[in-house]
Amino acid sequence: MNDKCHLELTHVNIDFPTDTGPFRALEDVSLKIDKGEFITLIGHSGCGKSTVLNIVAGLHRATAGGVILNGREVVEPGPERAVVFQNHSLLPWLSTYENVELGVKQVFKGKKSRAEMRDWIEHNLELVHMSHARDKRPDEISGGMKQRVGIARALAMQPEVLLMDEPFGALDALTRAHLQDSLMEIHASLGNTVIMITHDVDEAVLLSDRIVMMTNGPAATIGEVLHIQLERPRERLALADDARYNHYRSNVLKFLYERQKRPEESGEADDAAAPGTDDPREDVKPENIALRVVGS
Amino acid sequence: MQTETTLNKYQAYDLKFMDRLLTFLSSDQRSGGARRLVQAVGVPLAAVALFLMLWSVLAAKVQTSLGQLPGPAKVWEQALVLVDEHQAARAKEAAFYQRQEKRNAEKLAANPNAEVRIRPYTGAPTFFDQILTSLVTVATGFLIASLIAIPIGIVTGMSQTLYAAFNPIIQLFKPVSPLAWLPIVTMVVSAVYVSKDPLFAKSFLNSAITVTLCCLWPTIINTAVGVSTVDKDLINVSRVLRLPWLTKTMKIVLPSAIPMMFTGLRLSLGIGWMVLIAAEMLAQNPGLGKFVWDEFQNGSSNSLARIMVAVLVIGFIGFVLDRGMLLLQRKFSWDKSAITR
């Protein structure tokens, strides 16, 4: 086994049970990720991006193949693979501080003193610029702020891998740009490995070391991997006129809208590859089967 | 126009919250404060006035064997009479004790070793005594039911096995009118609760247990639903954090079930109050129900008006109980938006 390899997905297949038999959402997804790498997963809705992320998180088990992190197989969720959920998933009855505290208490139980934990929580809130709202409940802060707290909660668990499921999907362009900058700063200073799902081509090119483009489901897999060789730190304004940036951008666009063009551009469908929607076996119905009598 | 620009500006942020705020603001801008005042105070007042008018006009047309059906004026008059009767009874009671004390003091002055005792006052309960009895009874029944129902709701919500075990029993007993229980409860209480110096009257236990029996189901069912329908994302959060079972239950499952739990409790209390009145009427147990029944049997020309006073008071107390639960819910629930009318 390659020691250098930090996180490895090997021939991951996943089937979801449906009424008409198992539905294959992912087929033969293999990817090697180095420590500290920033990976984005991009692809059309329903192609199973979230499923890939959930398998790495341990929330789903692969039907075949598997995930190895630091030489150990991933069999269940754990705080070393923190997840930033698409809809922030903060506990509405806890304050910003308490939401972060929940994870910190769990991860650093017996390792940090109470005062150290408090400092650590405050440090992480500071990191996402949310210290001013430490005592606010999620329904008292904006969507962008909630997402920041979600990121702080994940970072505070000191994860080796940060898994982000369209973290900025529901935000407006300004807030989104702001959080992207924060994320780049944090990534530069902490050096976590990041896997992030996005629908936004600019976001993918700006943030990633590699963009993993996925084919359409069912039986989705990795179509192409694009290395983004832009030096960091990256500056969005400077990059706008950068020929390489635009080249990468058009590469991704071509993949998405020429090679993986879909008849219906739904865009809103659930990423979790809703079982049964694209099932080719749906065409196999009694009325579609013709019997030919051979011989007589 | 102004509303429109604000809408665009805020669209990005928490849509749900902003939506609500903007609806509030825009309705304010369009219709102005005066109109809202009319809506909040004027319309209900007008409706009540109309109701009272219709009541007095229509009641005058109904002749019963106990005389004309009373209108609002007659009912008001009887309400005042009931207050007077209560005060008179209290004065009588105070005088009764005063006389005894005086007599005892005299006895002790004559002979310091004399045996003195105070006999309790045994006057008939007034309307207000009956209200108090009913309130204590419903509170007791409701409390017992909640103490049983919430834990059962939690465990059935969390465990499929226990749900499967409890579900048939819950489904079978839920639709039973609690009044059907009353004879059984009465017999069981008489058989089991035998004590020379009973702490509670049997009639009180009968009513309270009947209330308990009907308060159980809505709380069990709503708690179980609340506990079993915790947002999947929040469960995933607890899985990623590898929260131990107890932490998960205390920090995630129970808080998220609280709004549903309160819904169940509110339903239970409402049903309990309605059932209590019926049970008191049927079993002749002390309380508002007995007051209504006694007045009905009494059949004086004032009886119908007095019953109507009781009806209005029952309604008002039911309303106050519901509001009280709502206040509790506001205090304890995180989800301020889930509170409905």
C-alpha cells in the first residue's frame, strides 16, 4: 500500500434497494487524495455526488469497494471526517457557541480542560468571524452566518478530512464569495483535506487543487479529473482575467454541458440520486415486450 | 415599491424568517396602524356584541318548562347571585368557626383541662367551591397522565420494538369514550382503595382517574411521533460526532420532540377538561359537572340561567387552561414558530 496516500476510494459501488430491485447509484468510483488537498466534486443533479461524500463520511456503506483513510477502512461516521451539511443542520435549540461546543466536548473529552475547550470554541468562532453572535440561536442569524457556524462546528472537531456538501448552495453571490475567501484562508492555515460538492463552476476552479467531474447517473462514476495548477493564495479579481483560469473554467463547462448534457436540466433534483428516477429497467414493461414466434 | 427593494436585498438571507418579517411589515405599510387596531380589537368586540344580541332575541322566543330560555341579562344577574351566595356561605363559615372558638375559649377558661375540638363546617359547596374542586381534579388527572404518557411516548418513539408492542393497545383504547371507563374505574376504586382514613375522597379519585385515562393517548401519540421524526440531518450530526446514546437523546432527540410533546399535552388537557365535566355529571362527583346536574334536577326558574353561567365559566376556564399551556410551551420550546392558535 502506498504510504503517501491519505484517503483512497477504491472501486466504490453502491446499490440502493428499490421496489424493482437494487438501483445502482455509483459504479467503480476510484480516487486517491493527498493530505491537505482540496477536491471539489462537480456534476449534474442526481449524479451521486452527495452519495460519494456520504460514503466517505461513513453515513452510507458502499455495496462493493471501500474507503481507506490513513490505512484504515472507513466503516462508520466519525469526527475525524467532519461534515458541513448542505442546510447547515445546526441544532435550533442551542446557541452558536453551544452548537460548536457539542462537537468539541465529544472530541476533546478528557484531552482538554474546560477552559481550554472554551478558548478552542471561541477560537473557531473567531476563525469564521462569528464571535459576535456566540449567544445567538440559529433562527436569529442569517443563512450565511448559519453556514459559517456549521463550518466552525466542523473545524472545531479538528478533522483530518472536511466534507462539505454544497455548503454555499443556498447563499447569495456576495455572501458566497465572502465565505469562499474565508474557506481559502482557513484551508491555507489549517491544511485540512477538503472534499467539497458544488454546482458552481467558478467556485470549483477558484478553490480546488483538483476538480472531480462526475458522469450522469444511474451508475455514475468519475468522468474526468482536472488539475488546477494556479498558485495560492488565489485572488478572485486577478483570476478573472487569467487565461489559465478561463481555460479551466471552460474545460469544466464543456464537460458538464457538452459531454454530460442531459435531456432535462432539472438542477433542483435531490443529489442523493433518488432511487428509481433514472432506472433504465423502467422501460422493461409488459407492453414494451414483443414476442416473436420463431420457426413455425 | 419600497417593499420590493427590501425583498431583493434580503432574499439571500434566511428566507423563511425574512418572509415572515416582510409580510408583517408590508401589511403594516399598506393598511396602517388604525386598521390593524380595528382588526385586533374592533372586529372581535363587534362579533361578541352581535352574538349577545342574537342570543337575547332568540332566547326570548323559546319557552321551556322552566320558563323562558334566559338571555344574557338574566345570566349576568344569576352570575352576581352566585357570587353573593358564595360570599354569604363564606361569612357563615367564618361565623361558625368563630362561635366554636369562642365557646372553646370559654370552656378552657372555666376548666383548663377541658377537652376542646373544632368541628369542620359542612355547608353545601358553592359554585366557586365546585370550580376549585374541578380544577384540582383536572390538574391531578392531567399530571398523572403526563407523568405516564411522556416516558411511554419517548420509549415507543425511540424503539421500533416497543412501538410495535404498545401500538395495538394505544390504538384500541384511544377511541374509547372515557365515560365508558367510569363504571369500571368506580368499581375498581371502591374495591382497591379501602382505607379507614382516606387521604382522598373516592369520588375525587374516580374523576381524576377518568381524566387520566383520556389524557394519556394524545400525549403518548404526539410524543412518540415527535421523538421518531427527528430531522435526519440532525441524526447524521450525532452520528458524525459519535454521540453516546444518552447525549444524543438529551441533546438532540428530546429537544426536537418538545414542540410535538406540547401539542399532545395541550390536546390532552383540553380533552381532560371536557371529560371531567361529563364525568362529574354522570357520577355525581363534586365539581362543576355536579353543579350543572344539581341545577338541572333542581328545576327552579333560575336554574337555566345558572347552568348557563356554569357553561360560560367552563368555556372560560378551558380557554385559560389552553393559554396556560401555550405560555408554558413558549417558555420551554425552542421552536417559537410552531405555536399555533
